[in-house]
Amino acid sequence: MSELDNQIPSAFDPFADANAEDSSAGTKEYVHVRVQQRNGRKSLTTVQGLKKEFSYNKILKDLKKEFCCNGTVVQDPELGQVCC
């Protein structure tokens, strides 16, 4: 039975490194861009992991002009500032 347990693949979590506090993933400074599908063609895009020294409002202003869309900066208690 132990051979069978070794052959079964486990679930892969692509964001496990980003969520682990003791890992070295924070030194790589990844920026996570996530797209969540809403109703029909509508979607919500979130950006997380920008450096603190960047101005979120200036980045958001340029993104809104480039992609002709709306956006806001949200303060999340768990994730910090998130551009939506």
C-alpha cells in the first residue's frame, strides 16, 4: 500500500510559496495579477505585491488610461493595499 501512496499525485498550489511566511518567496518580489470572472463578459482584475515605494494611485491612473477602464485602491486588513 505504501507504493500506491507514493504514486498518487498531490494537489498543486501555485500560490503556496507566496502564502508561506517562512519561505524565501518574499525576496523574489513577485507581482500577482489575478482576473476573476463575474457575470457574462464582466471581470475583476486585482494586482498585489507592488513595492511600497511605488505610488499606487499613479500606477492606477496610468493603467486606467492605457486600458480605458475604471479602478480603485483598496486597503485590505490581510493583504495591505490592493489595486482593483
